[in-house]
Amino acid sequence: MLTQLNNQSLATINAEVNKPKYCREDLTAGIVHIGVGNFHRAHQAMYMHHLLNQGEATQWALIGAGTKSYDVAMRDKLAQQDWLTSVVEVDANGRQAHINGAMIDFVENTPPAVIDTLVQPNIRIVSLTITEGGYFIDEKTGGFNIFHSEIAHDIDHPQAPISVFGIIIEALRIRRSNGIAPFTVMSCDNIPHNGKVTKAATTQLAAAIDTSLATWIAENVSFPNSMVDCITPGTSDLERQKIKDLFGYDDQAPVFCEPFRQWILEDDFCNGRPALEQVGVEFVPDVAPYELMKLRILNGGHAAIAYPGALLGIQYVHEVMAHPLISRYLAKLESLDIIPSLPEVPNVELPEYFALIQQRFANPEVKDTVTRLCQDGSNRLPKFILPIVNANLVNGQSLQGLALVVALWCRLCAQGADGDNQIVLDDAQAPRLIAQSLLARDNPLVFLQMDDIFGTLAVQPEFVAAFSKWLTMLWEVGAAKTLAFYLED
């Protein structure tokens, strides 16, 4: 019978696997992390694990928490194994496996239980990976959507909240009433200015509940901005079986990821922090240049290769990078349209950073899927591609490659209407996107007139012309020949 990963079995597990060097019984919690998905366990939790292995930060262990149904499923899996997680870093050079013990508990998935944990004086940081949708960003204004049903509930029932921000506010209210110092709220989500976005959501909701509390939060709680990076696919039965086959034990929730990880963080913490600089976290006064670099070169690059990859029926990202047309198209797009749109980044050469991104995309062992990159295009494109378009319009820089990215997405949306292929459009706006993309076959402008997505691009003649040219070509000759034409143009 296979060994089940847990505290008792640690000593017997394959010596190839790196195990905690610290005694977990000696750890106390200092951080509650809300949203315990694969990215958190491959990224923030691994930094904490490495710091604990140095004999540091024993009062900064992690407690997991969540508010969604999928958080219950994760908690149930991790409970079987005493909150331990296998993290396997893989690339073409081999693999390195770790068992991460930095998480020592996981709160019951109810708001009262989470609040009870957040009010404990030893909790000094609350960190978040709640996905882009968890920040209640209004699609039209880009600000906090105070009218969302969850937010409206929390305004009416502030002591029985259901949203993450309502829970944080109620915990802060109790801490203030009890004379307990506030905690730092640290977003680790991949959204621009994540600290500012988190502060805006928290203070605006608090102001609708209690203006004096909102003022106290604004003046006393820290919301550092950060840039986080580690390509981390989802876990399937394939990864669970790999743990059994490679290492001889059973882990219900392993993480396979690339060996690269990066965390750039503003040093703004109101109640102390662990010495993360000892394990590679870079503390800077301003994250914005690094964040913009990553959002445009990496996230924009992911979008750029995902859509032609899907149209050409390619399953994995490393296979996309092996396609000569797509890899050359990405290189041209980055060099002509994306990198020139960026300001200088301290201590970074942008072409070298892009070369690293190319290597990471081409990692054959990560098994990142094109399907994952194509998800939620109506939310991702306005964050990763359209800001570059708007910047290049203002600065008179190249638009051709960017317009091709948007045209490829439009063509992919139309492909989602074809029940005979394998493309399922995974997007909250899928029916509308399919309808508009089919109309755009005869009139490309129709697609750009979705102004909640594209803003004013429908009245920008230069972009409309480029988009129309590429979309017409995609319908007439297909993705491969269109990419070839772009490379020759």
C-alpha cells in the first residue's frame, strides 16, 4: 500500500525529495493566506519554506483560509496530509522535489471562522491570491464595484460578511476595538498595482459601513504593491500519478511548476514581516516598472501565443514555442510593439528579460496548457494587451503585431461557435463574444464596438485598419498563412 503524505510518514519518504529541515511543532502562525491554490503553494509558500529551512521566521508560519467552494475541496485534500504539499520544480535539465511544511493549519471555510483567526494578535499579515475576479473591479470604470451583490450584502450586514474584503474589514474593526495592532494586507495576485487596488476595495467598502473605521484603516493598515511570477499549471490526475510513480507516496494536491520564481515587493508593512530578502525576495521602493515589464512581456506574450496556438490545435505551451511561425511571431511582436512601449527598469535589460521568458515558455516539463492561457480573454486582454495598444497610439509606435493579437482572439471566439472542433470558449462573456465575432466576419468594426472591453479603439482609424486587415486575412487564409504574412511584411 502506498504511503500517504503526512507528518508521520515524512521520515520514510524517498530521500530524493527535499523535506523540511525545521520542526513543524515549533512553528507559530504569523500569516493567514486567503486563496490556497497552486500558485500560492508554488510561490509565497515556497519562499516561506526556504526561510524556515534557514532557521528563520518560526513565528511567521502560514494558515490557509478561503471563502469559496473550491477552497473547501483544497482544505479537505490538505487536511489528510497535515497541510503538507509536494512542490516539484521541473525543466529540461531534470526535477527537484520538495515537501513544503510552511502551512500549519487551514481555517474552516466559513466567514466567522476566518474572522476569528484574523483577530488573533499573532496574525500580522493577511495575504491574498483570490484571482482577478475577487477584487470586484468594475469593467467600465476600472474602479471598485460597490454595487456588486456580495458587497451590497456586506454593507447591509457588516458583522456577517461574505466577501473577502468584508471579512478583512470586520476583523480590523474587532482588532481596533480590542486595542490590537492591525495586520498588513498583502495581495499576491497578478493585477496591476495590486496593493492600491486592494486598499481601494477595502477602504471604499469600509467607508460605506463606517467612515471612522475607513479612516483608521487608511491611516494604519499597509497594502504593499508586489510583482509575483512563477508559471504554475493546474494539478490533474497525471500529476498525482507522477508523485506515486516517481517518489512512491500519495499526495492528493501536488504542485508541478517551473524552477523560476520571482517576487518584487514594496517594503511597507505596518506590523512587521519575515526576512524574505534572505531567500530572494527583492524589496524595492516602487514595484511599478517591474510590474509593467512582467504584465506586458510575459502576460502579453502568453496571450499572443495562446490564440494562434489554439487555432492551430496545439495543446501545450512548449509545443506552441516549438512552432516556427508562432515563436518568430512572438519575437517580432515583442521587439517591435511591446518592449519599445516600456520605460527603463532598474537593473534589468529588457531584451535579456524577454530571452528568459522565451526559455520559460519553452520548458517542456511544465506542461502548461494553451487552454489555460485562453481562459477569460475578455478580462485578460484589457489588462495585458490593450494598455500597450493605447500607449503605442499615443506615442506613435507600432500597432501591427498588437492588432494581430486582437484579431486572433476574435477569430478564436468565432471558432468557439463550431461544435465540431475542440475549442470551448471559457469566458464569462462567451455567448456575446461568439455572436460579435461571427458578425465581425463581414464587418470587423462590430467586434471593436464592445466598448466595455475595447474602450475607444473603435474610433482609432489606425488600429481599426490594422485589425480589419488581419481579421479578414484570418478568415480567408487561416492562422498559419496570416502569421507567415506578418513575418514577411
